[in-house]
Amino acid sequence: MWEYITFFFNATILAAALRMATPLIFTSMGGIFSERSGVINIGLEGMMLTGAFMGMMVSHYTGSPWVGLLGALVSGAIMGLIHAVASIQYKANQVVSGTAINIFAVGFTVFMLRTIFNVAGTSPPVPSIGNVSIPIIVDIPVIGQIIGRQNPMVYMALILVVVVHIFLFRTDWGLRLRSVGEHPKAADTVGINVFLTRYMAVIMSGALAGLGGAYLSIAHLSRFGDGMTAGRGFIALAAMIFGKWTPFGALGASLLFGFADAVQMSMQELGIPRHFVQMTPYILTMVALAGFIGRATPPKAIGKPYEKE
């Protein structure tokens, strides 16, 4: 029994769980911005995929993964703007708009990969962001193995959670954002620009999802592959719901799903069929939503286009 516990709960697995959770953290934080403002963002998967591709492409042409990161952020923001225009300006069905973005992103990245790099499936290697060590912490037993040497984007994601929490619950801007998602008519009455607030929130959502995608292509790996997000945008959406639209709740859910992802890689060493093991993170996502979705209360105005009187 102890052998199984140490097999699944050890420093190597926990460090891998943190790495696997990082793109989910970025993207779920983006989802919180959008949905707290009242706009459903099913398009997180497509925004992640676009960010992964653009981060790789910009890194390839500039030779700098940090510039690539900026490219991913901008491309994700543009996708967010498209979703915002469709959902807020033209009051399109938000789920349909997000789904369209997901479909577009798959076709766009495949087409651009073949057009620009003349390859199918996987891009050539590009400059990537390497791991860094934190002095003192890296020398602490176990803890140092888990968080002492990680990719800078892992630390950025953890810092982002704190920043988003402070923004949402400790600033006037965060209060305005939440009020727009709860009761836009009342917010408009006291002078809050509902449309502008929602636009900024959805654009921010896309930008953070783009960073989540860029982590996969220029930090976790050093290349882009067709469909490399592999449903992580939807898992991030589930983490946001599981975390009840709060930053620390979404962080906890992302770490849980990241742990499941790390475990499924280790389980392959036990001789369990690979395809069955790879189902683990997605099964856990469905179980989590089935068990907790009824208890999670979304913003009251979510999914409802605002009509200014």
C-alpha cells in the first residue's frame, strides 16, 4: 500500500503536476475575467491554440521566446476581441460564438503551419523559455524538488492568481467588473460602462488564454503540434467552474487536473494500456463537474446580452 502512495505522491509527480497545471491556471484566470463580466467564453480552447501557434511562430522569426510570448498574448487578445464583438456588439449566442472560434483556430493553425513551414503535424524546433532555479529554495529537500527549479511561466501563473484575486476582490475596478456580471442594469445606473467593461474583460480573457497556449509551445515544449492544446481549454473552463469562479478555487482545481495529467504519464509505467490511461484527466473533469456543478452558482447575468435602455 505504501509503495502505491509513494508512487503517486512524490516530488517528481508533484513537480510535474505543477507544470501540467500551468496552462490551465493561465486560461482559467482568463475565463474568470470573461464570465465574471457576464460573457460565457467557450472559445478558450481556440484562443489557447492560437496563442500556442503564434507564440511558436514569433519565437521562430525573432529568435526570442519572450517576444513570442508577447505575440501569443496579442493573438489571444485579438481572438477575445472577435468573441467580444460577436457577443456584446451583435449579441450573438455566446456559446455558438465561442464554438466558432474553436473551429476556426483548428483550421487556421493547421493551414498556417503548412503554408509557412511547409510541414504537417509538427513545427520545427524554436527558441524556448528554459527553467530557472530559485536560490535557497532549490536546496530545501522535497520542496526544492517541487518548486525550486521550474519554468518562469510556472511562477508567473502562481503570481497571476494572487494578482487576479486582489484585482477582483480588493479594488474598485474588480467590484465594477463583478457588478456588471451580476446586475448590469444596476451597474449602468450608477455610471459604469457595461459594454466597455465586458469588452475589456473578454479581451483579457483571450490574452491570458493565449499565454496558456504559449506555455505549451515555447516553455513546456519547443515546437507547435496540430491540436496540441488537446482539450485543455475545456479543462480550464471546468477548473474555473469547479473553483466557483474564484482565482484560488480555480488554482486548486487546475492543480487537481494537473496532478491527474502527471499521474496518467506515470501510470503507463505500470503496464496499463496507454489509451486507457490518457483518459484519466478527462474522466476526472467529468466526475468533478458532475459532482459539483449543481453547487456552483455562476454570475447572475452570465450569457445574457445587455440591452441599454
